[in-house]
Amino acid sequence: MQLQLSTWIEVEAYLQSSKAIIIPMGSTEQHGPSGLIGTDAICAEVVARAAGDEAGFLVAPTFNVGQAQHHMAFAGSMTLRPSTMIAAMVDWANSLKCHGFTRLYWLNGHGGNIATINAAFGEIYHAQSFAIAGSAGSSVRCQLRNWWELEGVQALVKDLYPQGEGHHATPSEVAVTQFAYPQAIKGAALSPRIAPIGDFTDAADYRRTFPDGRIGSDPAQASPEHGKRFVEIATKALIAEFAKFAAS
């Protein structure tokens, strides 16, 4: 059940039985010469929507631009300042709380978002701590889960990609996008086949160190069939974890 495809009457009815909602979030950034720029947001969105459709959970619109300053030397990447992202997340949380949502489950697809997400949670809880008129029953509780940490996902990664999963433009995330958007599958020559691994600072340093955008990965291993398996495993795990969170 998607928030943007629902009426206010349907949302009001949903709130009679559940105060919990899934918020997919990711980033809009380069993913190497064959990965889609929307990969991180797509992965979280696809898994969240599959879980919502199967289990009847409400899924919010995708928060699809995050912390990607280090990718800005690659065309098409977009980023928010940390302060902007925190403010937007707080506004999203306050809007949902206004209607009665008290369990906000943020399903993330981008590792670079993690620190800022946790900072936003701190802002949300700080405001609640000083809301003298508020009651514990109406307080918002947030949970962060990176989709690749859902139960079973990493076991499948190790089985399918014993080498070349890497850290960015990974075959696992590319596979999910190939399953979700088979019409948008891209091909490209990769040299070296497995990209190097290393550290970086800003966008220029990233581009110098990883000229094609990949870090330690070989996304040529990805396939739509692999993506289907990842989505199925992640969806099952998300349904169980979200149900427990919603009931907490």
C-alpha cells in the first residue's frame, strides 16, 4: 500500500489498525559506467513496496536524494547538505506524526546516509524530550535498517559473488535494479574487471582514485534473476522485522 496512491480516507482507515509506516530512502548518485544513478533509492523502494504490497503495510514516498557530495565529480549525481537532509527528515517525521504515525521505519539504500540519518533521529528525539505537553503514547520512534543488512541478504551475496561484491556499484544492488527495470539494463566495458579499493576525501579525490566510479566491485556479475532472489529474501525479512517494530 503506497501513500501516494492512497486517498486520505484510506490512510485514516489504515491508522485505525497501525501507526507504522515504511519510508524508503537512498541517493541519486553515479554507480559506475553500468549502474543506474538512482540505484540506492531504487533498491530501498523496490523492497519496501514489495513488502507493503504483500503484507498491507503503508509505504511512504521515497526520500531519494541524500548525502552524495563525494560523487559530485560524476555527471548526474545530486546531493543535500547534512543540515538540509536533517531538516527534511524532521519535517517528514513531524508531518506523519501530525496524522498519528508513531512508528517510522526508514529503509535505507545508501551507506553515506547513515550518519546523517542518525543525526536526524537525534533532532526528532530532542524535540520530543522538551515537548512538555506531549505524552509517551504519541511519541515517535524511529528505526533505521539498511536493506543489505536484512536477514539472508549477505548470505546470498557471498553465495553469488564470492569475489567482486565490493563497496560501491556492487553486483547485488545492480542486480536489484536490473530486476526492477529490465528495460534500463546497461552494459559497459570494465577495466579492471574488479575495481580497486581505497580511501577518499572529497569529490575530486574520489574521481582521481576511482575514475569509473566503482569501488572494489564487478557489477558485470549482476543479473535480473539474481535481483529477483535478493528482492524475495529482503522482502520476507522486512515483513517480519517491520511487523515486530510496528507492534513495539
